[in-house]
Amino acid sequence: MIKRSKVYMVRAGSNGEDEELVLERGLAIIGFREFPSLEGVKRYDEILKIVTKTMPDLKPRAAGNYAGQLGAFAIWMQEGDLVVLPRKLTSQVAVGKVMGPYCYLKVNDEFRHTRQVKWIRPDVARTIFGQDLLASFAPFYTVCNISRNDAEKRVDAILDGKPDPGPTHQLHNGS
């Protein structure tokens, strides 16, 4: 069975402060600076333990949210998966492929949570994406998996220089 690439949305700072850095260095970088390295961590419950130890006053829901985003970035995202970066400084979307494992690297004198990314199309106009797909890039998360509305097929088409083919609507018989 052929593994299909997943699509992850990854931000580059709440105000786009890391956009140029990630595009120039071929990285995806997430904030979460308060959390230590996740290298060697293999399971969600291990990340949740790190989150609750680092920030013991977090409510369980917030701790789960942080652990889920960190898990998506450090564990579930795999080489070959697609990454979309909604850019704030240019109102474009950068699209690339994950090229390496999670690493806790020193970037500009501080350690950061990173992934190697080959930014194939760093300047895709937002108008290329269908409204439903664009809406998927708008969650209030730093990192998340985008799986609805045939995201993988559609982002692949855009990477190939084709227009967004839109979602494939299929009828489901209750399954």
C-alpha cells in the first residue's frame, strides 16, 4: 500500500516573525519555547507528561492542546508529508515537503523545535486555494494536520503548478 502524504499547517510566529528565517534556512519552526527538547519522545502521553511538568498550572484541556500540537510536529509529521505555511508578511502561502526528523536545534542563539522542509512553492497566492481549504489554514493553532476536503490531493496539485481541483464529494452510506 502506498503511503499518502499528510498535510500539516505550521505557522512561523504569531506575527510572521520567523517567516523569512524558515524560508531561507529550509526549516519549519514552532514557538513553544518553554518546552524542552522532544527528541526521542515517541508517544503522546510522554509529551503530555513533559507539558504538565513544565507548566503544572495549565488546565487539562490546555495541556492536551499543547501536547497535541507538539505531538503533531515532533511525532506524527513524517518525511514526505506536505507543509503549508500561511504567510502573514506577504499574504501568500508557502508550500513544501518535510525532509527530515524533528530536531531541537540552536537557531539564532536559542534552541527551537524544528523540522527540515524543502520549500517548493514559497509564494503561492491565497487565491489559488479554494475557500474551504483556506479556511482550514485559519485555525488558532500553531501546527495541525489538515485532512478534510481532500487536502492532500489538492495541495499536491498546487505543488505541481496546477489549480486547486476542489474537494471530491462522495456519498457515504452511513460508513
